[in-house]
Amino acid sequence: MPLFSFNHIQNLFVKVLRKKLVRGLIGTLILLLVLDWGFPLRVNPQYSTIITDSDNKILHAFLNRQDKWRMQTELNEITPTLAKAIIFKEDRWFRYHFGVNPLAIARAATRNILKGRRTSGASTITMQVVRLLYPRKRTYFNKVIEILRAFQLEWHYSKDEILQLYLSLIPYGSNIEGLKSASVLYFQKSPDVLSLAEVTALTIIPNRPSSLRLGINNAYILQERNRWLQRFAQAQLFAQQDIDDALTEPLNVKRHEAPKLAPHLAIRLRKEYAQLPIIHTSIRRNSQLTIEKIVHNYVTRLYAMNIHNAAVVVINNQTHQIESYIGSADFDSPIDGGQVDGVRAVRSPGSTLKPLLYGIAFDEGIITPKSTINDVPSNFSGFEPENFDKQFHGKVTVEFALANSLNIPAVKMLKEISTPLMVDKLKKADFLTIKKSASTLGLSLALGGCGVSLEELSNLFSAFANKGDFVKANLIQSSEKMPAVPILSEESTFLINQILSQVTRPDLPNNYEYTYRMPKIAWKTGTSFGKKDAWSIGYNAHYTIGIWVGNFSGEGVPELSGANIATPLLFDIFNTIDYNSHTRWFLPSNQLALRKVCAESGALPSEYCEHQITDYYIQAISHTQTCTHTKATWVNPTATISYCSVCLPDSGAIQKRYPNYAPELITWYESKHIQYARIPPHNPKCTNVFNSNAPIISYPTDGAEYILAANDPPKLMLSCQAGNDIKAVYWYINDKLLQKAPATEAIFFRPESGKVKISCTDDKGRNTNIWIKVKKE
């Protein structure tokens, strides 16, 4: 038997060959990996930014950085018809090769050699994508690089993604690149709704973008389109009926302007999402266009009042998405900066933060809707707020104070709950300017002494429609749910909703009471100091709509107010987008109950409370104070003298109940000459000295500095608040008696420069001291 048989030699040869082949493949793979690492593939096509609406239709489009229209074709826009047509025409083996078609290269090389010139190419769709991404001169060396890059592209991307890149980059003449750009600018539709005839026309143009110009050479394009349709028919690529319909379809197109809707929002999103070629918003196109028209027409009517602008935000309370965004009345208007985005502009909110303030007080258990509070002139360490109408209302309920947007009760309530607590709630509601200036905010916060935007306010009021949970509304479509941050309890938001939906209030626009055009909503108005900003924020279970009206220049207008200027626009928009479509209203939770309270104080009634009413309260939270609106006082039979426990006679005295008014309310009653039951003067023969309930010096302010003119020195006013049993007070300046005066009467004096001590003693011997500093110019 031979040492080496033929079969043995053959097997040995196969083994060696196999080893070399495996080693060759491994070596090639390593080489490709090294090349891929050393020369990474960079796919950065610099697309045009596109803003779409809630139906993914284009709202606004921007040129890219090279001033080209290069809109990215999305995968879901590549229909089977489009894919079949483009692959049949450009690269029939696209789905099967690995970036390069060897047979096509061999065939093209043979033809070119035989003809002595380049007569046909062998570029696959993948190779064309490489050429579009990396433009180079057409040489054999660059062709090799192109082939290697094609391998690399196939390695990193799927076939569908490569086709998507191809369709997004192919040229269509002028500055139009990508099938989607051509589809939008010529046919005014997205690629996924193109007909077979339109697909075919757009398929043939990229090979000859100079000669096949849509809108210029339509007849020639029609001829070439039909020729290719016949080729599709021969290849049985599409149903014959579809081919016949496409052949008869006319081609009457021209170039159109790119969509330019919602410009303020588009500019904002392009900046915020600079890396995204397509930004899908939650904007509802029909609502956006309708509201834009309403706002433009409304502001046009206000021009005669010197009011030039408005901004609107519409939030869907159920989806937490912004559905309409109007930054100004007219983006292109040169009057008052039409390109300013009023949705994000920081302005003074006026009284619009008061609902949150009272909601916090409800949750703290300090008040209930029927609790009473005094709306009288007050001094808060030098801060003396006034009501919008310059009037005061005396003792009012909390719900009246909020519904009528009274300023003094709001400031008192803020002082009660503390400014830091209010600021903390606003921080949780993502008020950015308030976050930055939190340490400088004081009691003026209740009246708009801060900076907010319309978007922030609208988001806050949307929380009132969502049981007190704050969820920041999204501008873009997203499956990610924003976290809910509790701002108020469900119980307090219901109380706020009930108060703000009342129609018997002064901020109801003229001619709207009792009209069928009055929408079922809760709303709050606000007017900033100087009448520079008019606000009206309204909501129901479905929508929250925020309105700002004014001038971006900051110019105030006497007629500008939230009630008469902003609220009519609010009602018009609500009646347009949600008229009678949702009758569901907010319901109280189980923790909210009803109880009897005294009508005079809103506290739990005592045995002396004759008039009782029903009031809501939050179980285990709301206060349980018993009413003390009257107090028992010993007087003589004729009720001309009152007694204390020290001077009470053994006989002859009787007990009588008198109103237990606060000194500030008594002072206001006296100034307005309002009659009330006053406690008789204390027994003049009594020698008892009282240590509590001393008079309160309401002006000047303790610790304040006053700068007075040196020439003809003016007088400084002195006033105090005392109990209703005090008739006279004694004023002292630097421990020297200045004057005796009625307790409710203001007096004047000329102070000296420097530190001045002011003392006020009532006719019961109770004393209060303050110090001020006086400078003279």
C-alpha cells in the first residue's frame, strides 16, 4: 500500500486551503475592524429642522445651515409603493447585496473598456448614499474608497435606514434635497400620501435634476414619468389598474413656500432641540389657526386704545400637552415687536397668584370659605397696599375677598401663611424667575410683586383642574409621563374652583352676565401695577387657557384690565374650542364636609351666634375655633360706663354683649362714620392699669426712615388703632406730651432731624412706643 494515497493528498490540500481561507477571512475582518476604527463613519447630513403638529403634519420648516431644504424622510413615510419604485429604478438587488454589487461592477467595467469611455455605472443605493455623504471627484481611487465606505455603511445601518438616508439626500435641483423636501415644496404633502404618479415623478428626477425641473419642465417630466410607468407595467411591479390611473393623472405643480405656522413656538423648539431634525409637537393645527385668527382680529380692535399685543396658551388638562401656542397677535407686525414671544415673556402677574395663596391657607387649616377678614387700610411695615378700585369693604368673607380680588386680605393671608411657604409652592410649580429671586420676595408677592410668564401661570392653573397636582405641560409628543407634584390638596382646589366659577363678581366682562355665551369655567384675572399687563386664566375639566394682553414695550394703558380686556378674549376662545362639549364639573372629595358656622365670623358658632350659615371645611385640617365676635362687658344700667373686675360695684351693674371688633376695623368704621355698638367708656374712678390691648400705631412705621424737605418742613401724620372702648389717646414725642386726641383721629406734627421716639397712650393707661429716623434735605 502506497505511503500517500491520492485521497490522502486531496484531504491534506483541502485542510491547508481551509486554514488559509479561515485565516484570510479573519485577517480581512481584523483589517476591516481596524479601518472602521481608524476611519469612523460620520453620518451627519445637516437636515432642515421641521416642526410638526399633533397629526405629524408640518407646521413650520427651516432651511439648514447651508441654506438648503433637506428634510429628513421618516421610516414610516417610506410606503411600499415608494420603496418598490425607487429600488426597481436604482438598485434591484438592494435587499440582497452587502453594499456593492460585484456583477454590476463587472458588467459596467466591461462596457466601459469596450467603448473606451464611461457608458454606465455600477453604483448601488448604498454607494450613492456614500457619495452624497462624502462628495468627491469621480476617480478610480475615490471609487475604491466609496466601495469601502459602502461596506462600512452596511455594517452599521440596516437596509431600511440606508434607504431612508438615500431618500433624504437625493438632489432635486436648486436648493432642494431629499424626496420629502420635494414632496412638501411641490406637492404640499408628505411622502406617505403621494400617489403612484407623484412617486414616479419624484423617483426619476434625482438622476437629472437640472433638466427635470418641477414647475418648469412639467411636460418633459410627464413624458419621462409615463415612460417609467410603462416599464413598471412590463415588470408587473404594480397592479395594471394602478398603472392606468397613474398614466392619466395630470402633472400641474409649482414650487410653494415652506409652511411657516406657529412661528414663536417653532423658533423656540428649534433652539431647545437643536439636534433633532424633526420635532413632533402636540399642537392641534385647526385650533392653532382658529385662535391665531381670533387673537389677531381681537387685538386689531384694541389698536384704538393703544393696546397692540396678546399671547395665548391652551393646555389639555387630561393629556398635559399644549395644544395652541400664540406668542403675539401678528408675528410679522412691526408694531410693538410682533416677534417677541409673549408666552415666555416675564411680566408682573397682578392678582393671578391669589388662588394659590388662599388654597395654601385652606390646606393649613387657617381659613374656610366663610371665614371673615378685614378689608380696611393697613400698614405692613411701610407697605400700604390699596384695592384696584381704591375702595375698602370692611369685614368680608374669604370667598368674597378672592372672588373680588381684594388686596388687603390677600396680603394679610400671605403674612399669615408666610412668604417662604408661598415661594416654596411656586418653586414646585417651576416658576423660574421666582426661583432665582426667592430671597428678595416679600408681601408684595400677593399682588404681583414678582416676575412670571404666561406659560408658568397656565401650568399652575392647570393644577387646579387636576386635584392640586402640578404636571408641567409638554410642548412635544412624548410617551414619557411628566411627574406629578402635589401643590394643593384635592379639597382646597375644589374650594378654589367653586369660588372662581362664581359669576357675581366685578371681573365679569361687561355685557356677559346672564348671557348664553358665558362658558362654564373657573377663571381669575389680574392687572399689573401701572396697567401694563392684563391677565385672564380660565379652566374647566378639559382645558386651561391663559391670556395675556398688553404692549411688549411695557407702556401702560388706562383702559387695560384683566376683567374688561383679557377676559372677553378668554371667553371667546373657550366658546370656540370647547363650547358645551364638556358639562362635567369638579366634585368634592370625601374629606370635604359641610358644617354650621357663625355668619359674623365664619368660626364654629357659640351660644351667642344668632345667625348661622353652612360652610365647607376639610376634615381634620380646618380650624375648630369657636366664635368670639361678641364679648361680655359689665356696664351701669344706662350703659354709659363700663367696669373691669377691679372696679365692678357690688350691685347695680349688668352684663351686656358688644361686638368684639379689631381696632383696625373700628378705626375704619369711625373714618367712614359707620354706626356700630360701642363699649361705653371705662369707669373714670378706676385706678387699674391694663397691660394688654395697647393702641397700635399705624403711622408712621416703626424703624422707618423719612426724608423731608428742609425748606418749609412738612408735617408728619400720627394715627393709631385702639379698642372700641377707648375714646382718647395721648401722643408723646421724645417723652414730651404733644397732644390729646380722639382715638380715631389722625394728627400732625413737625419732627426734628435724627432719631425720634413716638409714644401713644390710651385713656386706660396702656402705652406703645416706636422709633423712626428723620432726615431733611
